[in-house]
Amino acid sequence: MPQYVIGTEPINAAPNNPNRFSISAQFVPSSIIAGNTGLVYGKWGSAPAAVITSNTWDFVLNAGATDGSNLFEAAGVNCRKEALWLVSDTAGQVVNIVERNVQEAAKAE
């Protein structure tokens, strides 16, 4: 599971992936990483702004929160395939990304 340090500049945490089956982003709780006290903003397809009043983000995580809690409903065909961008209002916030891909069937020769 890749772990990213999110700062005040947006990063592409998960590039476009047409084979993505499921994905989740978890903001590591502050009980595990004491410095995780800010907010992390996520957006599909383009970089969000780290401002709560902005309409440029798709979800906001606080320490311990996960986007992707509806994995069973969103997995497979309904899973987002675009790049996942993250940015924080506070430097040095740690986020885990869990991404699963469809295994392509072996092609008959």
C-alpha cells in the first residue's frame, strides 16, 4: 500500500488507470502519526484547491477518515478510472492509497 506525504501543493497520488477495480484513500489517524491534524482534499481528474469553501474538490478527509468506504458499490465497472489528486491545508499529512486492478484474462493464441 503506497503511502504519500501530502502538502500544500497538489500531487497525483493515483494516475489514470483503465484497469482499476477499486481504490481508497485513508488519511492516517493522528493517534498513529501525531502530525496528521489538517484536512486533505481529493479530486478525480484534476487538482483541487485546499480551501473548504471551494467547489474544486470531490471529497475532504480529516485524520482517520477514508474515501472509498462504499467500495462494494463502487468496485468494478463503477470504479473511478481518472487520476486521483490530493492536496492538504497543512504540510506533511500522511495518506495511504489502496488500489486494486482487474486481472486481464490471458489471451488465446
